Amino acid sequence: MWDRDMEGKEQPAGGPHFVGKKDELIEAKRSFRTLEGRDVLVIYHQGVFYAMDSYCYHAGGSLENGDIEELNGKLCIICPKHKYKISLANGECIYKATDPRQTPPVPRWYSKGVKQRVHSVTETNGDVYVTLSGDTGWFESDYYQGEKGKVERARAEEAEQEKS
């Protein structure tokens, strides 16, 4: 849902991109935006704004309705599709497992590394802006972005339905 003040305004390439009024984004809690062809989820949780790629790096599932929980001291969004846990702060994926070499095996948290591209959020005079990540490295969530990403998300969804 776009704020009516945003209609017709040209957004600068590279950002920062105006994504809405602070109060409206707080009320919405989650807001989907497309910035420079990239689908971004803006999240407001416990007094802080976060922004990350809108589709889970694993299979392109929408993160918009994912639960947010504190896991191992990190606020994480949990992908509703396959329950992958992604840190809001830095896009790191974490999981809980046991080391079978330990006796008795004790579950603990492990990291798969940073998989989800996150973007910076700033607020000025009640206006909220997102600056897209300038990191030139590859993040697995990049795979599900843009026109090619739309095709891959549809393909992943079709494969998921065939399993059911």
C-alpha cells in the first residue's frame, strides 16, 4: 500500500527512497515496496525499522506474514513457507541442531551465514527512507528478485504444489 504523497514523485536512483510516513508504517507493521525493481519488506518491530528483500532466500516464499521471534539473542523473521529463521539485523540464517558426537547431544544454534540482503532504514522528520544495500557481493535472496526472480518464484511454487 503506497502513501498517497508518494504517487507521481520520482524516486532517486540509489536512494534514499521515501517509503512512507513513520506513523503509517508503525501502524502497518509490515509494508511491501518495490524500489528500483527490487521487492523490499519494511518491518517495524519493538521500536525499530528494518528492511530486507521481501522473498526468502531459500525458496522465494514471501516473508511478509512471517512471525518474528527472538532466537539465540537475535530478532528473526521466520519464513512461513519452510520455517527458515532470518535475522532482521543482518540477514543471517540460523538453525538449531545437535552435534551427534556430543554425549548427550545438546541442541544449540548454528549459523548458515548471511543469506538475505538487508537494506538500511532512516527516519527524518516523520518520513521513512530505505537505501538499498550497496554490497556488490551475491546474496542468495538476490535470486528471487526482478523479472527473472518472478519466474523462479512461480516455478518454486509450482514444484511445491506438485509435492502436495
